[in-house]
Amino acid sequence: MSRTASEAELSLSVREFLDSMRGTNEPVVLDANGDTVAVVLSRDKYERLLAAEQEEWDRLWAVVDAVHERNEDLDPDEVLRAVTEDVEEVRKELYDEWRSGQGRR
């Protein structure tokens, strides 16, 4: 859950605004003229978000490393040709779906 802070609330002093956030772990959505311009998170939530993002990158690079190790004995030109063929095949399938009216617009 989160709460929204208006421009009027933001016109409070920084100390008053931060005091209003203490003791709660919910994000505060900063709103200006009906537009969300920022979100203020507690330090704990921010650190968890950064840790989750780092874990995601670590998983991604682990996959990249595994693929590299599995294919390190292959000729890079052959790999590029195979990947290009696969990409073109998927593009053609998507194009054909779009042309038949089944694809998203």
C-alpha cells in the first residue's frame, strides 16, 4: 500500500515531511497537479529493491555465462548465422500473425 502526498504537503518543511513518514514503511507517491512525479521509499524498501535488482542481474549473467561455456567450442560465425536465422523466423511468424489480424496492435 502507498499514500499520495500533494503539493500542499510537500510545501511543508523537509523536517515535517520526513517526520510524517517515520514509523511507516509505505511508499509515498509525490503528486503535482494530478501527475505522479516521484515516489519516496523507506531506506529498507529501497535497499530491498536494489538487492532484488542485483539478484536479477546476477541471474541474467549466470545464464549468459552458462550459454557461453556451453558454446565456447563453436565457431562464432556459425553461431551468428544460426541466431540470425532464428530471429528472422520469429520475425516472420510475428509478421504473419499481424497480417492475419491475430497479432496485437
